[in-house]
Amino acid sequence: MIGYTTLGTVDLQRARTFYDAVLAPLGATLLLANEREAYWGHGPDAVKFAIVVPFDGQPSSVGNGTMIALRAESPEQVDSTHRAALGHGGTDDGAPGSRGQGGFYGAYFRDPDGHKICVFTKARGD
């Protein structure tokens, strides 16, 4: 049902550098970029993740309670994505680990603009 998601940024180049590094462990590549937006994904027909300079020209802001969750294939991908985020200007908002039941393994971070991101997998059997 979801075609793409977008997050606003105040510094497109900084955000592109951050998400190039963070999305690489998940196998996503930059699919489209111009002076106000950049989209990553696994191909033209797959769900995409994007950063944008807000169309209305106002500063971007962080939504309270808003979070994007990125699916990983393994706990190792969760760990490497979280490390990439922290190594490229993100801040820790929950270290990688098992949470709850159902095999959920996830990590949380905030990007340089303050947006909350989760990376998770349900690949574990615990």
C-alpha cells in the first residue's frame, strides 16, 4: 500500500550523505536525486524512502510520535545500519537488541535533522 515515505531536511547534502551510508547496509541505492529531494529503494517499483526540502519553503520539523521503520533481513543488518547511523552524525535512541515477543530485533536512532528511525527484523526465533 505504501509507495514512498518522505522526511524533511534543512540540509539536503548532509542528509544525502547520512542516508547513503545508513541505507547501504540494507541494500538500498539512490534512485533519484535533484536539488530538493532524494529517493532510495530496491528498484523503481519497490517502496521508496526519501528526504526532501519542504515544498512550502518553511523549515522542516520533527513530528512528535512520528517514526519510520526500515526492515532488515537479519540482526547483523540491524547492527550495521545502527552503527552506520551513529558513525555518520546520527544519535542513539535505542541500542540493537531483542524487544518483546515474536522475534522482533531492532535498533533506534535519530538522523541529523532529529527524525526517529527504527531498523528491525523478525528473523530471530526468540
